[in-house]
Amino acid sequence: MTSQIIPVDPFDFIIFGGTGDLAERKLLPALYQRQIAGQFSEPTRIIGASRSTLSDDEFRDFARKALTEHVKQEERKDDEIETFVARLSYIPIDAKTGEGFEKLKDAIGDSKSIRAYYLAVAPALFGDIATNLEKHGLTGGDVRIVVEKPIGRSLATAHALNDAIGSVFDEHQIFRIDHYLGKETVQNLMALRFANALYEPLWNSTHIDHVQITVAETVGLEDRVSYYDKAGALRDMVQNHMLQLLCLVAMEPPSSMDADAVRDEKLKILRSLKRVNGNEAPKETVRGQYKAGASAGGAVKGYAEELGTESDTETFVAIKAEIGNWRWAGVPFYLRTGKRLAERVSEIVIQFKPVPHSIFDDSAGVITANQLVIRLQPDEGVKQWIMIKDPGPGGMRLRQIPLDMSFAESFEVRNPDAYERLIMDVIRGNQTLFMRRDEVEAAWSWIDPILASWQENRHAAQGYTAGTWGPSASIALIERDGRTWHESM
Ligand code: BG6
């Protein structure tokens, strides 16, 4: 099965933080992949900008190295790589002093191409960059700006950042990336819900017992000391990725895939989340921090050892969330995410209610309630667990089996990285998979009281051994309700 690639219009792509980690690991490889897929029209240019003093050639070498390290060997072709690096140029820019912006203006010249500024820099620089772009006359024409998380560390700081960018760019020009929305399987969630008549009638509290969303990682701190220790899992993963997944599961059917139609529905969910504050937070949330243990077959250090100092930052969080609306009243959404867990797996489990009455004898065995497991990564796929009669003689014996759709087995297509899809959407001007200002702020309005309560109640992070599923309190959180965490497919 092949999919048709529709080229986008020519564009100038300016990466602030052009020599940084994100550019190296994600942006340059993603742009290269889109070039080899035939999605570029000419002239398409990529300009790196950062404080380092680099020549164009040195930036091209940086890109060659990035592709060598982050693109599979069979996808690296010498002629394509040379075509790609020929698009690159580099301008040293100091976002604070404004030095270099005139050079950027010269480089852009009278280009009529779509222009995207990608801010792969610390959020503290968002405002300076936006202001300098305006001051140097670089905001006219068909221009977009892309910003990465963290968009703030609280509602107030998110507000200030949004104001700083919003004072220069209109909302329709601002693309706030949540790379989870670019993942194939996350988009597939929308296809599953809204391109099938099957699920929608059951998608509510009458038929669904609860929902679990797990984003488990095996990696640890990964050299992100200065950022991560100030953030922690709640800000790093729940405020954005986990809540976005929750929204896609819980939202009402939007009238179309139009950006605002989808984002309006997500916003309603964020605003319907019941506040977990004061006394509830210690009961409904679990904080954890990994201690020394084993991961991927080897011994690993604990978080504090990696960090080099004691810290109370959480590397694991579990939350029992509830949505106060008609569809979801009484249906808990159990969220858990953490680093150095037993397995790298992201999945959404929809647990249906049991049949109301069994017509079978005890000898038939137990009727297990249906479960839909949407596996986001790795081994993307969907499993719908159903009951059948165990084949063969022996009378009526019931058995649970999965209707199993593994994407890798079913489709022979390359699974593009989330950034490939999202960057092309920026160029197309399609904001459906990007967060609107009010969504980001509504998410912080839910997160802030949890953070406040943790602080007030001195809700310390509980230790868990690296390579396990987190603190035992996380198991207790769900088992208290007579339910258990799903243990992978
Ligand atoms: C990022 C977080 O947004 O997502 C990281 O900052 C995390 O801490 C990463 O590791 C996970 O992304 P993925 O695509 O590997 O699941």
C-alpha cells in the first residue's frame, strides 16, 4: 500500500537553536525525510540560527552528522544528503541583544516563500525572539512561529509566555507543538473513534468502566538535568502529552477536522476536569522517584545519584482524574507516567463494563469484560478483547481472545516521526494537531492546584526501584477501586 505525497509550497525554515539537541535529533532528520519523500518544492531553504559562531559549511557538517546519527542507514543516500545540506545556511544570532537579526533579514531578502520560525530554545527567549523579529521587520508575509514545550511552569508563567508571543503574532500564526499529537497512532485514535460507527454508542459511562492512560519510559534523566529537575513528571508529561491523550479519548465528536472544531472540543474536556486540590491530591495522586535498579538488562543509578544531589522532583506520577460532564460522570481516568519503568510502552486502555447478566453455567468459565487496548508505541496497534466459545468439543467453554491489528504487520509503510507530520502541517498552515492558547492555559489551571497541594501537604516523592512499575502507592491507587493496571499486550 502506498500513500500519495502531496508537495507543500516552497518555504524558508528558520531554526532558532539550530545547533541544539532538538535540531540535531529531530528537526533536521525530519526535514530530510520529507525531502526524500518528495514533499519539498523549490526553492526550500533551512537557516540555522544560534549564538555559536559557525560558518555555513560548519552548519552543513553538523547536519551531515545529525543525519548519520539519527537517520537509518538505508534511508541515507549521498545525493539526497548533498541536496539537503545545500539548502542549509547559518547565521549567528543573539536573541537577547538582537545581534544577527539584520543578517537574517538579508538572508531572507525578498523571498515570497512561506516562512516558519522554529523556536527550539529555552522559553525564556521566546519573547526576545518575537520582539526582535518584529523590530527588524521580519514578521510580514506568510509567516508562522513554532514553539516547543515547556510553555510555562504554571498558569501565570504560561500566560506571560503566550502574551509575549501573542503581542507579535496572531493566534493563527502560532503553532504550539505537542509531539504526541503528531504520532501516527494518536491520530489513529481519532480515526478509530470517528470513522467507525461501532464505538461511539458505547463510548460513555453507561458502557465504559474506566480508562487507563500509561506513558512508561525506560530512560532516565538523559543529560537534561537543568530542565528536568525543575520540571518533574507532572509538568513534563502530564500537563501536555497525557492531557492531550485524555482529551482525544474523551472529547465529543467535533463537527469536522477543522483546527478550531477539534480544539474547541478538547478545551471543553480540559475545563470539565474535576479539580484535584487540597485534601484530595494526596489521595488521588502518587509521586515517585526512581532509585538504583536495573533497566534494559543493566544496572542503573538512582535519580539523585544521576543528578549528583538529593532532590524531591518526581520522575513518576499517577493520577486518578475525573471528567465532570454527562458522558463521563463516574468514569475514572487513571493516568500514569514515569521514567526508568519496567518497559517502554504508551497505551490507552478502554475497559468496558461486564455484560449485565450471564446466561452461561459456571462450567463455561468467567466472562471477562471487553477491553480495547490502543498501543501508541512501540509495536503500534489496536487490540479489541472479546469473548468467544473455546473451539472444539467439550461443551460451552468461554475464552477471551483479541481481535488484533498490529500496524507493522498490516501495513508495509514507514511510520513517520511525529515531527515530520507536524513540520509539514506548519507549512500547510494546518493547526489541528497544535495546541491553542486557551487549551494550554486550561491544562495549567488543572495542574496548578495539584502542584500547590503537593507543596502544602509536603507530598514527598516515594522511591521506586528502577525497572519496576513505580511506587506501590500507584498500584494501591487503582486497586483501592477494585481495578488493576493493565500489564501490556
Ligand atoms: C518529552 C519529554 O516531551 O517527551 C521527555 O520532555 C520524554 O521527558 C519525551 O522523554 C517522550 O517522548 P516519546 O516520543 O519518546 O514518547
